[in-house]
Amino acid sequence: MRDPEQRMSNVVESKRTVRSEAMSKRHAVHESGGGKLALAVRELFLAMIPLARGAAVGGYWPMGAELDIVPVLATLDGRGHVCALPVVEDRHQPLVFHRWRPQDKLIPGVFGTSTPRRDTPQVDPDLLLVPLLAFDVDGYRLGYGGGFYDRTIAGLRRRKKEFLAVGVAFSAQEVPFVPREAFDERLDWIVTDQAARRIDRTKTA
């Protein structure tokens, strides 16, 4: 096997190991007080993240032990922001976002997700709240491995000069180093229950 192929295999295996450990840790934190920590994330997000008046915000509907950002989205909706949730249209394509409001009923999506109805308006987010399993100080995140958010963030960055990708997580999900590949997109901010960190993506990680 050639060296580049071996390195790729090593990164994939490292991601698998970190992913397994991170899922267990996140579940434990969620069970021990995830609701209270989610409210702390909401307060830090609202206090620290620059968000232009009327900016569109893409979020997600939490599954399992994912940090619950519905309180963030509900507050932003009340302040006049257009909020949206993702829909998977194809396994190899970016996510598509549809308008969501707190009173809306969701329908079952793929991979166990809950999504808006397809007949709700599509939204192109100016800011994206990104779920994750683990993150590091350089702004790299580890997800489930499907690449949906990396493709989505890359596309939004091409289309929108002021776009922000904001990772949201429990502080306990931080790891010393997230294994990374060329297609992995760094975050602009990471907000946890303890701090909001601005990531300088101009600096080499």
C-alpha cells in the first residue's frame, strides 16, 4: 500500500476510535444534566455570537444525546430571525434547509431525524449551528462520518462572504486533537456550556 493510502487508512481508523469514545462521553453528560447545560449554551450563544438583524439561522433537531439547541432557535425566532432545520436529499449532497417555527409539526426524516415538511420554504442560512461528537482547540469537529456538514459548510462559504459555522457542544466533548482529512471544514466558533471561542481560521492548525 502506498504511503498516502496508509495515512488515509490511519486517519479513518483514528476517527473511528475517537468517535466511539466521544459518543459514550456525550451520552453520560446528557444523562447527568444535559438540559441545564443546554440552557447555559443558549445564554452564551446569545451573549457572544455576532448575528445581524434578520439573519437566517440553520439548526438541527436533536437526536439522542445531542445537545438540545431548540431553546436557542425558539429565542431567535422570537427575535425575528428566520430559523431552519436540515433535510437530507441525497447521501452525497449538502443538506437543504427548510423554514421552522416553534409551533410547526415535524415529520420523520432519514437516519432517525425529524424534519420540516418539504413544502415549507427553503432557507440559505447565514449562520449554521453545527452538532458534533468531539471538537478540538483548532476548531475541527468530529461528526458521524457522513460528511453532510462538511459539504454544507463548504457550499455556504462559497456563496456567503459573512457566513458563520458555530459548533455547539458540551464542554466535556473537547478532545486534545481531532483526526482530520483534507475535506474537513473548521468551525468559526465553538459554544459550550462554559465558553464561546472564536476560531481564527487564518492560522494554520
